[in-house]
Amino acid sequence: MKRLFYAVPSPNTEYDPGPWSRTAARTTSPPTMIQNPRGRDEPPVDAWYVLGGGPVGEQVARRLADVGLRARYVDDSHESSVVPSHEADPTDVQALETTGIGPGSTVVVATRHDRTNLLAAQLVRVHFDPDRIIVLANRPSSVRLFEEAGHESVCAATALSTGVAEAL
């Protein structure tokens, strides 16, 4: 059975340039922890921050932590007992200043609303300058918008439907 992973590619990863996301990765085994998930010649990622998404965002942060990455979960209405978390609105710059997001960080924006995801991604880029921003597109029609704004994106609807179809 193939599994889909999106933020932490392993050395046995093949990239799928499908129309729904240029950043989706397909792998045949769970990701393996490597010293630097971005490449051997780049400095390691300082920390991964997952902004919003309720239980889904928390699970993304947990999966990142499970493979050995320093993951933090940030949400204004859902506190995590699984990974370190900050109670903050993902679109409140002053609240996000207390989380530690900055250069060397990777931010995954995963709220339930595409408009909020785009706003949060833009605010994070302008105010915190992380190395990478990955935005969850809840609707396939938002993928292109996010990518045109300069963000990596993952389409939730496509990832979920692909996972279900592969499980059958």
C-alpha cells in the first residue's frame, strides 16, 4: 500500500508533478528521519510550525514530531496535548511573535478556510521571513492562487480522495 506524505520527504521519494500540487510527494514507505529534510547542503530546519486546522493541524504537527522534527502547533481554539502548542490566532501578528517563528523555520498553514490560509501565509512571510511556507488548500481551486502568491501548497481534497482510493 502506498502512503502519501507532503512535508517531510524521505530519500526514496518520487515527486509527482500533478496538476493539483507541485509539492506533493509520493513514497512507498513511511518517511525516514534524515539530518536535514531540505537537502544535505542546506542548514537544518530550526523548527516546524503548524498554524491552525484544529485536530487536523494537531495531527500534522504530531506526524512531524514523530519523524524527529521540532514541531509546534499554533491555534486559537484547539490546544494540543500531543505536541508543544501556543494558543494564538494564526492571523494575529502580535500573538504569533511569541511562538518563535522566524528565519530557519518552516510554517504549515492549515486552517479550515482558504482565505484565512492565504492571509496567514502572507502575514507570516512579511513579518517573520521563514525559510518555507506550505499552505493547505481546502478546495482544489485554491491551489493555483496559493502557488501564484509564492507559497507551496497541498490540496486537502485531492490528498484525502487519493488516500481513500488507494486504501480500497
